[in-house]
Amino acid sequence: MDIFKIVMIGIIAAVMAVILREEKPEIAMQVSLVTGLILFLFIISKLDSVITVLKYFAGKANIDILYFSTILKVIAIAYITEFGAQVCRDAGECAIASKIELAGKVLIMVLAIPILAALMDIMIKIVP
Amino acid sequence: MDVNLIFKIAAIGIVVAVLNRVLNQSGREEMAMMTTLAGTVIVLMMVISLISRLFDNVRTMFQL
């Protein structure tokens, strides 16, 4: 199963990072960063099939494709923001991590504005 | 799942650490500093190429 590979890689990389942490903290940080990247790349490739199935159901239930692609964009932004913030927090830079998270929230807000506008239009039509 | 990248980076880190210690012992601190910088830059080049690959994957997958 894939989960065994993932866990093994994570543990080995953690040991490597601990070895290097005392001598060379900057390279230890990059070992953990690369491990996160590799696991992320592995997960993203698995996610592809889920997205195609969801898209198929969205098409069948004739949901507007705009809404579905917005949801996908929000998920992608959330993924990357969380990844970047976690890496910065590991390196001990909590200030940078919180700034990245703030930027991620703002970007998601900007993406959600059109949907919010559509919702308000519908609400206004309903209320006489 | 290119696992050997992790081991490559860890190997570079260990080599740079040992080299750093040896150079410090032999009295050439500035050389030790240079090797540390060189090691970090090499590792950074590898990491940046992997990061750009990840971002391209996410961009194509989520049509960002």
C-alpha cells in the first residue's frame, strides 16, 4: 500500500533532518521541505482522478461550471497556503507563516466575491 | 516518488558539515564559510526546481 511508503519516507527524512539540525540547520530545513514536496506531489497525482469524477457529477447535476472551478481554485489556494505556512513555521519564522496565511485568506475571499454577488442577487429577487 | 533526492540533499548536508569542521580545525574559517554557502546554494537549486514542478502540477490540475 502507498501509505507504508509515505510513512517510511517521512520517518527516514525526519531522522536525516535531526542529524543535520545540529550542524547545518539550513540544510535540515531543506530536507524537510523536500520531503513535504515529494509527498505533496504524490498526493496531487492521486487527487486527479477524484477531481475528474467530481467534475462529471457536477456536469450531470448541471451545476454551473463557474462555481465548481471556483471551488477547485479555493482548494488549490488552501493547499499551497497551508504548505508554505507550515514550512515557514518549521523554519521558526512564525511571522512569515502568518503573513502567508493572511494572504491566502484574502485571495480566497477575492475568489468568492462573484459567488457572493450571485447569492445576493437571488436573495434580493426572493425578498419582495 | 524520487526518494533519492532526499538522500542526495542529506548527503550534501553531511559532507558540508564535515568539511566545515575540518576547515575550521585547520584554521581557515573563511573557506569553511564558503563551503557552507556553496552547499546551501546547491541544495537550494535542487529544491527550487522541485517546487516549480509542484506548482506547475497544481496549476494544471486546478486550472488556477
